[in-house]
Amino acid sequence: MKIPNPLQQKLDLRTETNALRKLPVSTNGIDFSSNDYLGFAKSLEIFDNTHQYLVDKNIKANGATGSRLISGNHHLYTLTEDFIAQFHNSEASLIFNSGYDANVGFFSSVPQRNDIILYDELCHASIRDGIQMSHAKSYKFQHNDYEDLESLLRKFVTLSGVEVSVYIVTESVFSMDGDAPNIETLVQLSEKFNALLVIDEAHALGVFGDNGEGLVQSQNLQNKVFARIMTFGKGLGCHGAAILGNTDLKEYLVNFARSFIYTTGLSPHSVATILMAYKNLNSSLELQKLKNNINFFNQQKQLLGIKPLFVYSKSAIHSAIIPGNEKVKHIASQLQEKGFEVKAILSPTVPEGQERLRFCLHSYNSEQEISAVITCLYSLL
């Protein structure tokens, strides 16, 4: 049976604009594309520790058996959420099945009708989808533009007191650019206007801080932020996410976040993997290796004179802007033929004219590999 014509027309348009997405085939190329920044997804130590932990606890279950409010709230959830809260100096944490679920659950339920959401224009699709499901009014501010944000705050908030709840929403590391906001400035604005600051730390966990605790906590600003979203599918190399906040926020989410309430919980094995990954952060040497590689990558860009191509970044994500879907796909294909797994990010994922090569760095990349991929890019350009 054929799909309806409007669907086929949308697919045809994607093909015509060289923007049709395809599921990639796995290769054995040098990894500069995955979000596995610390190599935890491939860690035999974490794998073995998770297995042994389940054996020692005599946990023999393949699934959660139901939503957490019915039968799926196995005791590993409590142990892991308590550990996460302590690790992040937070009063409470609540695990969701994914970062997407966490953002959709938070933004669709927490901001109320007539509340105001001010979000960075480059916020992740999961944040925007959650906001779209909310009854609150939402307005975007220009990327990392604090003057634009303050003008919006002045429009919706009086200095004498807040008429409605206002949420400032951003990410500590932006997934397509790799850059970061000035969190201290955001805290100052949130305090000045009595707004609630919400920060998605998906690409900062495992990258920033002495133990990979994230950018907010590395600056000791965690008590100034209303909620933090921690995603485990990047630096922790597993699956799931947690929302950090006070106990009242946790209780509210348990009662009103639909992406939490109406889904089967994570399996005991998944939750145990999260716990073991967190414990490994405390003793991991991989974090320092990653930081060294980030510094080395930035040095190589400078040496070859191609730094202006890249969005400024001190994170594990580095994006070289190469406008045009066809051109950036062609260069990515040439890099892949040379054995480097580098992905092209096309419009409409990013705005037209902002197409890019996205380099993800890892603790397990060698300096020789980094130097080789940068040199190859330089020769292709």
C-alpha cells in the first residue's frame, strides 16, 4: 500500500534538496562522530561491574514489568537516584527513560498557562517539542545573547515582583555548535528578574568538572538553577536521563509528567548500568584524556589556520561551518573514504547556510588520529 501523496511529496522534496536522511551503515572508521566521549559505552569494566552488581544483588529480571507508578519502581531506582542527587549536589533526582522524555515531560507539565518560557533559539528539538506541548507562552531569544534575553525579561517581568512564572531555558553545551553560554550571567539575570533557570546538561556530563559533573556544578552554581537535565546517552555511554531539582519538583513530575507516568520503566540492568557509569566517573582517567584531546584539537586548528571555520568551543563538539548540503556531504564522504567517521549535519537540522561537519572528540582518540583528520580536512578545503 502506497503512502499518501502529501507524505511522498515531502520525501521527494527532501531528495531534491539533498537533505533526505538515511540510517547510516556501521563502519570501522576512526570515531569522530559518536557521543561516547569517555568510551564508557565500550567499557568492559562498566559492563562487568554492572553484571556483577546484579548477580550480587540477586536481581534476575529482563524488564521493569510496568510503569514506575504500577510495578516498575524496583529498588535500584531509589539507590541510583539517591546516588545521582548526591553526586550532583542536588536535593533530589528523578530518572526518565531518555533525555527526550525528560525534556518533553518537564516542559509540557511544569510551566503553567500564562507562564512565560524564554528559550535560546538553538535549544534541542526535545526542549522545543516539550514547550510546544505546554500551555505556557514561549519566546525565543537570540543564541547566547543576554541583551536580547534581558529585553524579553523586562517585557514580561517587573522588577518589583513577578506577575507570572518566567522560565529561562538553555543548554550548557549546544549539541550542534559545541559552544556554551555564560551561566554566571544567566544566573544574575534570573536573580534580577526572579526567573527560574533551567539548563540541559546533556553534552556537559562527563566532559566538564573535576569528575565530569557538568558545567553548572563545575562553577558551583547548582543552587542557583531551578532544574538541570542530565542525559546518560552521551558521556555516560548508556541510556536514560535525570531531572535534578528539589523534592517538591520531583513529586510534581511524578504526578504530572506524562512521559514519566505513561511508560514502562527502565529495566534493572539499564538502571544498574547508569549507577556503575556514575561510580566510574569518580575514578576515571578518561576525563583528563578527553580534556587533553580537546586542547590538542584546538591547537591543531590554530596551527593549520582553519580555526575561523569552526564555531568556538571548549567542549567535545567542534563544528566546521561549510555551507550547502551537497558540498558538506561531499567533504564528509571524502573524510570517510580516508577512514575517519565524521558526519555532515545538513539543513533542516541546522539552518540553511549553516551546514557543517561535526567532529566529536573522545578520550580514546590519539593525538596522531586528531592530527591526521585535521590535516585531511585542511587538504580537502
